Amino acid sequence: MPVYYEDVEVGDVETHGDYEVTREEILSFAERYDPQWFHTDPDRAAEESPYGGVIASGWHTAAMTMRLLVEGTLAEAATVGAKGVDELRWPEPVRPGDTLRIENEVLEKVPERPERGLIRARTRTYNGDDEAVFSMIGNVMYLRRGDD
């Protein structure tokens, strides 16, 4: 049963995920989309970067977060896309071997049109040490049930 705009409440919090990040995935994503040396060259990154090794691109972290968000919170949601994100942050790097999970908290509901409303939610991604590695506020359009 789909989750509509009316079913979502400000303050709702959901946690999802168990996504293991691999070295190969980090290197592959970076080679294709963010080919900076500290994402693509493990030997040099280990020796020269302040991170002590290769780290995931922030955009890769955003993509992994989106995967967890879709598989969890949005899997049953009657969404029709998003208007964007606010406050995009990468407070800590993601490393090979990290296991990621997300926490999604509904901050605000805005009834935009008779057929849809906007849900503003803060999504935080955590690694296995419970360190926040990513955060954003998503502006997601949800269909309204239409029976009001």
C-alpha cells in the first residue's frame, strides 16, 4: 500500500540500510565521475593524502545514500520526484569496508497543490562507527491521496 502525503507526519524518523562499501566500487565510481587522485590512486592516497588512503567521492556517497533512501523510506512512497536538496554536507570521508545506514527525519510538510505536497526531510548517512558521513535536506514531492 503506497505511503501518501497524508500518511507522513512531521517528526517521523526511519532508519534503513546495511550497505557495504568496497574498494572496487569506490575506484570504479571515481574513475568514471570524480577522477581526483585521492579517489582513484590508492597508493598515492595512502602516502600523500590527509586521509591515509583512498576515500569515496562525496557524489558516490550521495548516490549510495540515495540507494538506501529508495530501498527504505521511498520504497512504498507515492513520490513523483524531488525539487532539490538543501544543506548538502560530507562531514567525514567514506572508506573501503565501511557499512552505511541512513536515518531519515521528516522536518516539514507543505501542501503545494491538490494532487501533491512537499515533504522536507533530513537524511543522514552513518558509517559502522556511527559517524555521520553525509547529510542533506531533501524536498520530495508526494502524491496526495485525493479522498479529502
